[in-house]
Amino acid sequence: MDTRTLLTTDLAALIHPLHHPADHQAPVVFVSGQGAVLRDADGHEYLDGLSSLWNVNAGHGRTELAEAAAAQMRNLAFASAYTGYTNPPAIRLAERLLRVAYPNLSGVYFTTAGAESNETAFKIVRYFWRRQGRPGKTKVISRIHGYHGVTMAAMSATGIPSFHTMFQPVVPGFTHVVPSYPYRYPGSGAAALEEAIMREGPDTVAAFIAEPVIGAGGVIPPTPDYFPAVREICDRHHVLFIADEIITGFGRTGRWFALDHWGVQPDLVTFAKGVTSAYLPLGGVMVSRRVHEAIVQAPMSERFMHAATYSGHPTCCAVGLANLDIFEREQLVERGAAMGARLQQKAQSLRPLPIVGDVRGLGLMCGIELVADKATKAPALQVGGKILGEARRRGLITRIRTGQAGAHPIGDTICLAPPLVVSEAQIDRMIEILRESITAVA
Ligand SMILES: Cc1ncc(COP(=O)(O)O)c(C=O)c1O
């Protein structure tokens, strides 16, 4: 099919994530990529400002990941990993992940996506409390502006109202609290968690879930005291702490996993995206020794009846292993830290622009929040999309958090999270393109 036929067929047949035809009249048809650069069907090149969907951490064009997949497929593309069966890539990847993750973690369950990882974590925390003889602990507290995916329970944990509007009602037992968001909320924010636990009743709360740095919700890093306080509050009220590291894992913030910045260890970690640098779908949940024991020491009548066909998929796990080889060989986590420092420093130069309210981030995650009025911080709405259009014309593709007014305002926020292999020159170019694009629209 030529490009025109592809596009007509797309409009006729394909339903896209977040679909709306008004936003899909001239979609970019991506055909290839190399490093931090994407190419479209017309031969145009773009800097990949968001590692596509915060996931192509090792960059595009890694033929060795294709080879790892092909080699595994030739031997054994797939086999059941249901209890009683297993395969070498799944075993080796589980062992390898536990080596780079928090030291209190001891078990891994594999999924194939971020939302499925969070759904699994919500079931594991229910399971854990039932195994402890506390079946009343089922509620999950999450955060306003947090993004945890959009399957039913994950959507209910997601704290961005536009994802709920047409899919009400949300699952019962999900409550949201304000996050640590220094630009808009004073204080560290951890007190809001404790208030919610007390309001709901500690005997009913199973878990608190948070992204170490809010990603799709507008790149919002916490104050340094926030997660240590969260850990202490969770411990005191017997609430499990789930770290959603689906974006922040695998070097994105300059560490393997981001809570490491604040010396905090969660009870569960959900991951996806960077584990394979997006070459194949893979995700999972890592659990602490205590949670792991609840599963492996259960009587038959209380066995862990959770499953998915593709849990432990050998080909996806083989690609995960090859991806970790690249990380180690090229020291991509360290590289993420170095390029992250460059990104944070360069991005600050956008602060003086008229509609820029806040510039924030950690490592290779950066958010540029737009405001209608710098003094009142009134959110700028419906300008982010125009800026994305200008940026795209200048050779940069990225995404925005669409802003909102109301009780929890946030301006349209331009997000940047390039691949860990991005060069200094490419970072500088991204910031220059954004400077021109913001100026053109402002
Ligand atoms: C922090 C976080 N959690 C969960 C998800 C959901 O992952 P998926 O889209 O693979 O279901 C995402 C996706 O962007 C995410 O950023």
C-alpha cells in the first residue's frame, strides 16, 4: 500500500488509543528509527522526544534485540509458564531483575503491559492481606495526576478525571490524594496520605500506589522528604506501598529504579516499558520477601489463582535479557544520569518564556508546565497541542499532559523523556525547538 492508501484504510478500519478523528486527519506514519531519531513514510526525520511512549530506553534500531527474539523464536517461541512448567529466559530474567532492583525484593511475576502489572499488584495486595487473615483490607489509595493505565482497576487508580468521564462508574474502593507537587501544593504531601488512611479506616486499606515521579500526568517529581514519609506512614498503618516504576524504571531517572534517589524500598514494584526497551511487550511485578512468602507458603486452598497466557513469555523474556546486556555493556543507567543532568540544566533556560510556569524533572524526565498567568499560575489550556504541532514541523515529536482547571488545576505540560542514548547535541536541539515552538504559539 502507498502512504495515501494506508491513511485511508487507517481512517476506515483502525481505532487508536485515545481515538478522535479530529486528531487523526494527518497522522505520522513511522517506518524506521535509529537511536533517538524516527523516520516517517515521507522520509522526514524527527527527534523522539519521549522515547516514543517513555519506553524505547535503549533507542531505536537495536538489531541485536531483533536477533535475540529470532533466536528464541526459532528454538521455542512460546510455551506455557503456568505452574508445573517453566523456561530458561523467564527464569534468567527474573533472577537478573532482582539483582538490579531493591534488595528487599525476592519474587517476580511477569505480565505483558503496564496496566496488567498494576492490576496484578492490586490483586496481590488483596491476596496478601487475606493470607494474613485481614480480608477487610482491600482499598487502594492513589494520587491525583497519577497515571497507572486504563484497564478497569488501573483506570480507577489513575488520578486524571478525563480518563474516567466516559467509562463511569470507577471500581469501588479507589481513593485519590494530592501528590507532592511543590509548584501547586505547599508542603510535602505525605500528610494527605495519612489523612486518607485514617478517613477510610486503616483496617480497610490494602495499599498505596504512586509513581516515584509522576510521568504522563505532567512529570511531577516529589520533594526529597516525601517518599521517606510515605514509607513510614505505610509501615505505621500496615499499608503496602506499590511503586509504579513503569516509566521510572530502567535508567529513566539515572538510577535502575527511582525510589533509590531517596533510599526507600517499596513492598511491590510494577514495571514494563523499559524492561525490553519496547521491542516486545513485557511487564511485571516484583514483590518483597514478605509478600513472596505469602504466595509460596500458601496452603492449596489459598493458592495464587492469578494468571495470564503470556506470563513468562520466553521470547519477550529473551529480549528483556538482551536489553539488559545492552544496559550493562553501554552503562545506560549512568548515561541516563549524565544526559539527564544536561536535559534538566538546558530545560531551565525555558523558564523566562512568557507562558512557562514551571520547569521540573529528574534524570531523563522533564515537564514544562504552561500557564496563562505566571503570577496567579492560572493553567494554560489548549495551547500544548499547538506547540506540539510547531515542534513536529521543526523535527521533534513528543507528548503533553493536557491541562485542566477546577479543584486540581494543572496547565498543559510538555513532557520530554528521550532515549538514554540521546546525545548532548540532540538534547540541545530539542530544547531549542521547544523554545521556538513555545514562542511561536505564545
Ligand atoms: C506510570 C505508568 N503506569 C502504567 C502505565 C500503563 O501501561 P500500559 O499502557 O502498558 O498499560 C503507564 C503507561 O504509560 C505508565 O506511564
